[in-house]
Amino acid sequence: MKLKKICLLLTFIIAAGLPQGLLWAQTGPAVAILDSANTRHYFERNYPSCSPPGSYYLGADEYQRYFRGWEYVLYGNSIPYTIITDSDIENGRLDNFLLLILSNTASLSDSEEHVIERWVRSGGRLLATFGSGYKDVVTDLRQLDDRLKLQSGGTSGLHSLWHDPFSKLFTTMAFAPGVDVLISPYAGPTAGLSGKLNNNVLPYGAAANLLSSGNLANAYGHLIVPNYTKTAPAILLTDAGRGTVLYFAFAPEYLVSKEFDLPSSLQCSDGQNWSGRSTQLRILMRDAVLLLLSH
């Protein structure tokens, strides 16, 4: 596939450390994707490498499956973007962008969270997936050996932007190894899926985040969770001050990275056939970005 080869070339260029600006004819992309060292550290401490028997994870590199999935979709749809770092957030570079993508960026520092929240409420657009903003880096290593602050409830953290108070109930893994998404309505970020799904079901098949049912008015889809009777929003579009937040309670980008080859260093076979499993998800991802850019 021509697009696949182009994406692999893009991945190689980024891995080589060449300036992102060389990839695009135009200057000043409106979209930023955060590649967070804080989150890489979180994955390193919580996800085993591919070598132990039964492990299909990549350790710290497992995080790359997420933001590289977004790279694939943006590049394939000719949407310019820039990769930024934790220090870029803290140093004020976020003001150069219209849209920030947090791709399961679970662990952020307090200063990053404050900057992002102020930026959104001042008019920025945020697209966040799955566990983004639910963990917090601390500098006192005596608190936890993984450098994460204990969560005790309340609304601290970026998840307050999509009105989700953190609770003891977090992942769908407590009920099923994989869930799908029921789309309703076909509007806004889900409009492009109209006529492309069977029985309004968006196939996903992996873990998701269980959200409170308190803000269903902003939902464009719900999780289909076996043995769970409450309605759990899957796609939330909300206003935050002068800004806009689109939150996916799942990670469509993960399936994109699993379907399309990454460099050999980032491969770890799990024995599954991923061919064709991200087709509708890529439509949702593309339209989500275009909606926020024009919102």
C-alpha cells in the first residue's frame, strides 16, 4: 500500500530526529501531538517488555503505539502537525497551536496540566483519548516508586475538562477484555461514520475508560460493556471556557498502530490478525481533527 510505505518513511524520519518542519511545505501547523517523556516513564514502570512469556507490550515504547497512530492518520490525510514535548508545554510553546492531541498521555506534571487547562479555557482545542490526564507526576520520590501522585477522587486533573470526576471505577477490563462503541447520533465527530457501520456499532475490541453517566447530553457514542448495566459515554464533545474538548474514552489510535507496521524495534506479535480493524476508527479520528480545527 502506497500510504503504508509513506507512513513508514515518516516514522523513520521522525525516529532519526530530523526537524519536523522538513516534512511539510507549509509552516506553522495548527496541530500539535504531545510525545511525553513523563508518560513514557509511566509505561516503562507499568508495562512489561515484549520478552517475558505472555507479554505483548513494549515497555516504555508501548506509548509510541498511541501517538504514532495519530501521526499515521494525520499524515495520510495531509493534515500538517508538529510533535512537541513536555518542556514545550511548560515553556509556553502551546500558544503556537490551535489543536493539541493527547494520545493516552496518562502522566503529566502539575505545571503541564495547569498550562493545558488555561490554554483550553482561553480558546484552545483539545483532543484527548483513554487515560490522558488521569495520572500526575510528582518530584518527591518518597510518595511512590513510579513517581505518580496518589489519586483520591475529586476533579483534579485534566479529566475535569470533560466533567469526569475520577473514581475507583476506571477501566472496562473489570467487566470484559474488549468493548465496542454504539454510535448515536451521527453528527459532529461521528457524522462521517453514517452508513459505514453495522447496527450502529463501531468495532473496537480493546479496553476503555468507564465514565460517569452524568454528562450524557454531550455524548456521541456509548461503550458496549458486557455485564455493565449503566450507560458509559464513549465520545464527549464539551465546551471549556472559550475552548473545546473532544474526549474519547477509548484509544482508536492504538488499533491503527497495531494494523499498520511499525519499525521492527516496536513490533511484538500477539498472534492476532489486525488487518482491517482500524478502518472506521481512522474515519472517526480524521473527522474529529477536522471538526476541532473548524469549530
